[in-house]
Amino acid sequence: MATATKIILVNPRIIEMGPIDTISGVLDKEGVIVYPTETFYGLGASIFSRKAIQRIYRLKKRIPSKPLPIVISDFQMLEDIVVGVPPLFQPIVSKLWPGPLTIVLKGAPHLPEELKGASGSIGVRLTGYPWLRALVRHAGFPITATSANLTGEREISQPGKVIDVFRGKVDLIVDGGKTEGKIASTVVDLTGKNPSLIREGAIPFSQIQKIF
């Protein structure tokens, strides 16, 4: 059965609380949204909603063992969702957050198992995109930041394309115009004895290695 998808227009260069309040309301009611990021369009839901997270896995046809990336608005949000932060975390984020760096850490026990995957870890990013940071801060909880595409297909930067793919499948599509389509974030795993590179993106791993 198709979902009645609402579409709203926003200008991500301007932080307007009216649209942000509308978007936050959908997230608060365990809805799933498509929204613009500094790279491509993303699929968003509250990380505390097991129902919404399961919907995203089904929409993307994503394997359950692959955790969903998360965006936070500040360090206080991080304290509520991770455990056992390693010593190298602070030197790295003090230089590279906010920014295009996703760090894999051990997820807190109270998070939905679907969010953490088989490893029990989560990938977290303190976004450097002011509009998105304002949205997450207003919502009051981190949201998922997986790309709005089917697994194995290209990311989407055009709002028309994202509407074609997700109309009738999500609760809200936020049309923020064409996104910049920059290189995706670098992903580094800090759950092991030594930092390991999962994906090299906007920040060269060599730059991170210089820190530790």
C-alpha cells in the first residue's frame, strides 16, 4: 500500500524554523523522510525508532548486517548513543569535526539492534552542514544519514529523481534543490586496537594518520 508522501520546498542555505519544525514533527512520529545533505539526498529517521529503521532497510533493500550511518548536531548527542570511546577519538574529532568524517564506535545497549548491525557498532558524523545540524538539533535526537537510493545504485543529487524514486514510499520528501554531490565522507573504524579505514572519501586517510 502506497504512503501519502508530503513534499515541501526548502532553501538549505537559509535556516527557517517553520519547515524544520514540520520535518521534525514527522521524525518525532516515527516517520521516514528524504532530505538534502551537503553531498546527496539522504533517508532519515529517528535512530530510536525501530519501526522507521526497518522501513529504511526495506526501502533500500539493504542487508541487515550493514549498519546505517548517523548524523548528530553536537557532542552531547554522542554521549547518549556510544560506549567505550577510545583515547584517539578526541584528537581526531578536535581537528576534523564538524566535517565529512564518519567514525565507527560501539553503540549503546539501548539502541535498536537493527541500527547497530551484527558488530554492535554505529557510524557517527558531526555534520558540517548548518541546515542539517539545525534540523537534528531541533528534532532533539540523531537521525539516520544513509543515501536515498537503492543498494547498488548511484546516489541522487536531483530532487526530481528522488521524488520519482521515493514518492509513495516515505512520509515526507524535503526538496532542497540540487545538492552539491561532493565526495562522500571518509569512514574510519575506532572500535579495534588500531584505527582502520573502511572508506576513503573527502578526507584522505593519510591526514588522519598524521593525528595518531
